Amino acid sequence: MENKSKIKNEKAVTLVALVTTVIVLLILAGTAITIGINSGDLFGKADNGIGKWNTSVGKEDDAIREFEDIVNPAGGTVTPKPILATDKLVINLNGSTNEEKGPYVNYRWKEGEEPILCRVLYDKNDNYGVQIVAVNPVRKVTLGETDAMVTGSPYWRKALNSFNEAVQTLNSYSEEYIDTNDKSGIVKDARTIGSNPANKNSVSSTASYYLRDLNTYISARSSDDNYVTDEKRLNDIGASSFSNTQFGTSYWLGSLARGSLQSSGNLITMNARVRRITNTGETTESKIFYVANEYPGDYTESNGLRPVFTLNDYVVILSGKGTLGEPYEIGIK
């Protein structure tokens, strides 16, 4: 009996506690609602909070888009930083292929003209800047008595002048391929292969000789070694020979070879030649002027022109792999 009475008392206490808890919660809820109503629109405040959140997210999105516009104004995928040609056009004499030793480069020198396919001849580690050389001759150049770049009369004197000015003449023709129009600025200088890579117009000194029977003096330049540096590099990268014989089976070198004077009874004999390389890679010479027993004579010789181009430091790689099938495309960004 006592146990039953005890259980009833415990249930009564539990019920009282539950009712008391509910009353307290109702009072607190009513107070909170009253405060919310008195201080303004409760649901409006909730909406305002959501609006502020959305505004914050929007500002973050705008900032991201602004950054993307700075990096890539045209939109789309982010464009990687251009690669400078000076960092990519490098010589690797230990390469297993000629392409690795001296990569191929397309030089687009004039709008509407075919690009000139070139090989890297010198890189930034050399003392001459990045220089590329045409793979094949780009035109034919005539030296000797019919040289269009020099004057002189009679013909033998014109041939002599052609010999003396051969290096400058070949360089002048090469300069005609410096880029123009909308791509101006890729190349800062041009010269003929076989000229001095550090000073393209470097020439040997002249000496004067008296032709007794003609009662006249002539001046002829002595031999030089301009071609040696280029010849060695061409051989190192496997670029001495060429396959396109459209402009002849040889190309000029910017280097002179004057034979030693021979004298017999005060009669002078001399041969004046300009060096060249055949399409098989052999270095030879073409006679332009001569003196045989006091009497001068002339020749006319035509060979191809292989220009060498010095690139500006800001030129970049646009595409390509540096191979014969996919040469590097260069330009300005």
C-alpha cells in the first residue's frame, strides 16, 4: 500500500515539472516575439540578412571576373605568358638530330610573301645575339662585270670594284629581307652568310699596284677569314648544304680570297675571288677579276644568297615545335 502511494506522489511531481517547463517556454517565446515586433519586421530582418549574404557573394564573383578580364581580356581560357624567342631558340651541339642542334624557324618577312624557312645559327649564349639563317638561297646575286650595285669603266675596272665591294653588296641584298609592314620589328639586322657575325661589314685592307703597260694603278682587297666562324657553325649544326637549287648550285659567302701576286720581269699576275659554298657543302671560290701579265680581265659569276637575320630581344614564340615539319612561328606580342 505504501509503495502504491509513493508511485502516485512521484508521478504527480513529474507532471508538475512538465507543466512548469511548458509555461516557462511559452513565456520566453512570447517575450521574444514581442521584442521582434517592437523592434521592427522580424521576417524583413531575416530577408535583409539573406540579401547582405547574396551581395557579399556577388562582390566576390565580380572580383573573380575582374581578375580574369585582366589576365585574359578576351575571355575564355587564361592565356599563358608568351615565351621569348631568346629562351627557346637555342643551339644544342650535343643533340642527336640536326633539328635539336639548330631548330627550324619560319620568318614571315613580308605580307603576301612566302615565309623564309630558317635554322638557328647563334643563340643568346653566343656573342652575336640570336641569329637565324635561311635554309635555302632566297635569290640569285651576280658579281663581276655585270654587278648592278657598282659602277666602273672599262668592264675590268667594274669587275674589280665588284670584288672590292662584294661583302657590302651581299649584305645590302640581305637587308632587303628585313621585315616591314604590320610585322615590323621581328628582325633588327640582316647580313650575308660568311660575313663577320660580330661586324657584318668587316673587310680587309687594300693595296695598290701599278700596271705599267696601261700606265694606271689598281687597288684590290686582300684575303680575309670572315667566313670561318659561320662555316664552322654551319657544319656543326648540319646546315652547310642545301636542296633547293632554284637560284643556283652554290651560295655566296661574305669573304674575299685574293691570290698572291706573282711577278715575272715586273709583270703582275693576280686572281681576285669571292668565296662560296656548293649545294653539297664544299667551300670553293668564284673568280671575279684577274690580272695576267699586266693586263686586267673580268668575269661574271652568279650564285645564291643566304641571308642571316638577327632577332630583336622581345620577339616571342607563337607556335610550333622547331622541327622541319612544324617550325617555330615567331612574332611580337
